[in-house]
Amino acid sequence: MSNYPFSFDPKEPFVQQVSDWVSDVFYDKLPEFGFEVRDEQIYMAYQLERAYRDKQTIFAEAGVGTGKTLVYLLYAINYARYTRKPAIIACADESLIEQLVKPEGDIAKLANYLDFTIDARLGKSPDQYICLNKLDDARASMDEDAMLYDEMYRSLPKFVHSPETMQAFHSYGDRKDYPDLHDEQWEKIGWDVFQDCLVCSQRHRCGQTLSREHYRKSTDIIICSHDFYMEHIWTYEARKREGQLPLLPEHSSVVFDEGHLLETAAQKALTYKLNHAVFESIITRLLEGEVRESLAVAVEESIVQSENLFALLDVHSSPVPGSDRREIAWNDELLREVNRFCDMIASIEEELVFESGLYTLDEYQLKIVEEHLEMIQLALGLFKKSNQLISWVTEDKDALTLVIMPKWVKEILTKQLFSSKMPIVFSSATLSVQGNFDYMSESLGVEQALSFSVESPYDYENQMKIQYAPLSSEQHMEKKLTATLEMLQQTEGRALLLFRSKEELAEFKQGANRIPQFANYQFLYEGTGEISSLIAEFQQNEISCLCAVTLWEGLDIPGPSLSQVIMWSLPFPSNDPVFAARRKDAVNPFEDVDMPYMLLRLKQGIGRLIRKQDDKGTITIFDEKLQDPTIKEKVLQIVPAGVTVEQLDR
Ligand code: SF4
């Protein structure tokens, strides 16, 4: 039987044959099941044909409802079969991964209507899995949830408890299997960056490592988050040196869904977190063998230096209100100590070159420690050109962690991603600035790319209404709550409430809990359970209201469950070190950094409301900044043409 959903002629160019079949799908096959033929889809298919044929990068800007996902899936899957390497579909975050594979999602549609079996597997980030070591600690702790963690442990597969049992291992411990755990409960048992899986004695029966074996074997597509894909890129060489498999297998093409968010994910993945206790536990592994005295002394000195450095960071950092971060006041003394620490690590690395020739250290352990030291050196090396990094400290369980993030990632992306000869698709409704893609190309380091834009086919003028009220949370909290309640009464719930920050969401929750009428509706708050389970509940339970900070993008809920979107304030960036650094570099920080970010996010937020031809609804925006004529004008410019915009009478 043919590997392809069409009869393949080896004498003809493959991508051309895919395109012919894709045309059949959109002109003939899907209309049989009630799908409309859309010119936008056919146009998109021709554009993607060029990218796949010439193995190029393409910016595919397509408005809501253009069916862009179906188009890129058809190319990605066929190309994967042709090259015998899966395609990677990278979504903006973990919650959006699940949306692609939900029963009414685009993959299921293709499989049903085209009688097409698709091998789609999820490559979730490690933090979506239980860490057995942390679970052990949580069970043994005096934590109020220790009993709950103990029950979770007992429900794990048999092979976790009795490793000698001869049975097939399989992945388990996915956060999705524990929908009721809130974020704080999950943080106590989920993987985090300080877990050293490479030397962990439980790794062979850990659900997190076992999940990799499953998704690696996909023949069609692997769906992961942008963060995970970037993690794959940055760790690719190091993992190979350590004798590990890269996080993702060799692949034939990549699609970045909501591709406008890739730069942030790249920065996040390149972030390094240094913590004294973790450093000490890594470096003292070198003392487990019979090492020369000079190395032992160097190790001891580096531990003392690390301790000094963190004590100084404690003195020279101050809390940032409304966050768990502390801002560092960099001065000559601090920079001198960072450089001293860096030099000490360099001398340990030199010592290790000698030591490895003596074979007194376990070779595997040595490799792992060397990799850690190299990562620390790379991160601390950024301090030599301090205008190229963003840094802060966080405090957790009385210990400080130094967080180091590069300011620009484009050079690395050009070298490690865009230089590969493979089709790379950026898909989003917001990639260009009025049809110009230079900003995206420039910030990501894309030297050459194809591009196109297609508008949404929806009749926004008749499907959507926008209203706004220039109210602030500080002075007009009660008015905002009353207006929200009235709006919820109109649609009997069925609302998505979007917040700028976790703090804003918490304030709303407190306010809503004070007013008895809010109890008439079921509120689902982000952070109180696993996010894709909350989304599924919102979709199924029509009269519920979903309150979220991270769902301005990507959420796809067609139908009456989402009949209105209430934006608790304009989505200006919060008080975040990344934006603080960008503002410092900008000539006009507000116009160049805050405003474009807010407008892009707002446009995405507006896009959550109308998800199909017969959807109708209202968007409400609260923010006193709408009294500013410049801001108001910019906001009005991104409203879809013809939509009525009214000021609420408050
Ligand atoms: S392999 Fe990693 S995630 Fe699994 S138990 Fe060990 S440290 Fe935790």
C-alpha cells in the first residue's frame, strides 16, 4: 500500500504531486463534508509548495479562520513520509499542544475526512512530568499535601516500585493526568532545571525520560512547544558529546505555530540558572575519585568563591514589587567577583584535561561535570560584555538563584536553525507590520525568506462588537466588577476573561469572591489546575467563565462557550527584566517596546472571539489608558474593518 494518500509517481517531482493532491482535498474532498472552498487556502497551499520545494523559510501570515493549520499539516505529513523523518510542529506553549490533538481538532478532522491515519505524538517539556526524586522528597516532607503525594506515588506503574519486574516500560506522570493539582502543588513534584537527569539513578524508569522514547518513534509529526524546540537546538551538540540522543530526532521540516513568539522562547531556552547548592553538588563529584591535590584545592576554592558571590548578590539585590525577582545593582565589586569565579572554573577545566589522562575519575561523570562547567562559563562569559545580557536573582527556600539570559538570539538562530536546508514555516495571524516582514526577519536572524499575507474570511462587521471603558483597577475596581457582572448576565457566563498578569487575575478573583452574584457562574482560574483540562472544561460546560493570563494567543473555542471576551486591562508588558532591558536600549521605550507588544497581544486577544462563520459576540476592554488619544487611536487601528466600537457608559 502506498505510503502517501495519493498514488505516487517516482518520475514526477514529489512536492508537485503533494500540491496536486492538496488542491483535490480543498476543491473536492473536504467540500463533500460541508467544508467551503476558500481561495485563501488554495493560495496558501501554492505558497507552501514553494517553501517545501525549495527547502526555504516562509512567513505565512494568515488571519483567523483561513484554515492555515490544515494546509501546513498536509505538506508537513507528506514531506515527512517522503523523507522518512517526522515533521515538528512547535506550538507557542504546552496548552496549545493539546488543542491540535483534541478530538475535534485539525488532525482528527484530516484523519476522519480523508480516511488518513496520522501518527501524531506529543513531545512535552520535561516540566510537564513528575520527577521521582522530587516526589520522594514531597512524600517525606511535613508538607500538608504529603499524603496526596504518597497516594500519587502508589498509583504509579508497577515497574516504578519494583524495578526488577520484567515488564514493558511506558511513559507516565504527565501533568495532564493530574488535572486538579494547582500550580504550587505541581511545582513541588514536577521536573525543574535543577534536576540532573543524566546522573539520576531513577532515570530508566522515570516517566519523563520514557516519554522521549515514545515520541521519537513518530513517523509523521511530533508536536512540541517553542520552548522545547529551542531547548533541543541549544543542547543538540552538548548531548551528542555526552553520548545522549538529542531531545528531538532528525526531522524533515518545522512549523512554528504562532511563530511571532519564537524569539521569546529562544531567549528563555538560552537562560541559565546558577544556584550555589547545585554548583557545589556538581563540582564535588570531582572529589569522588583519587584526584591530584591541585584539582582538589581548585574545587574547594571555587566553592568558597561561589558562596561569596551569592552572599554579595544578596547584599546588592533588592525585591521587585509584585514578583519573586530581585533586581541586581551591578557594581565593580560584583563584576570582579563574577570574573574571579569564571577564572576559577577555567582553571578547573584545565586541571580536568590533565586528570582525564590519568583515568582516576569515572569517565561518564567527568564528561557530565565538564558539560556543566562549560555551560556556566558560557553564561558567565556574557558578563564580559554586560550590554548583551539580562540578569536577575530569584529567592527560593532561602537560597538565591542567579538567572542569566542573552539579550539577542539572532546570531545563534541563524547559525543553528536557519542555516539548515529544510522547510521552516512561521504561521501566525500577526507576523508583519502592515505587510512588511523585516521586523521578524531581523529579530530572528532570518537572512532569506518567502512570505505572504491573507486576511481572515470572517464578516467581523456583523459578527463582532467592541466596547471599552476607560477604568483602572486601582480607582475603579468596583465599577469594573459591576460592569463585568452585567456582561456575564447577558451571555449567562460563556466568557473568556483575559488579564495582563497573575497579580491582576488574583485581584479580580478576590473582588469576585466578595460579590455574591458572581457565585451564579462557574469560574475556572488559570493556575488552579492543569491548563488543557481547564480549557476542556470551559468548552464542555457552556456557562462557565475562563480567567487566564496566558491565553491571549492560540486558544480556539468555536461556538457559544466563548461568546464574549473581557479584557481586564490593555496587555502592556509587565514589569519584567526582559522588557526593562529592551526599554533601556530603545530611543523611545514606550513607542518602540511597550506599544508594539501591547498591540500585537491585543490583536491576538481579539482573535479569540470569532472562530467560525456563525460565531457572534462582544469584546470588552477596560483600561484608563484609553483616555489617552494616541493609545486609543492605535487601538482603533487594529480593530477589524467595519466593527462597531462604543464607549461603555460608566
Ligand atoms: S530522571 Fe530526572 S526527572 Fe526523572 S527522577 Fe531523575 S532527576 Fe527526576
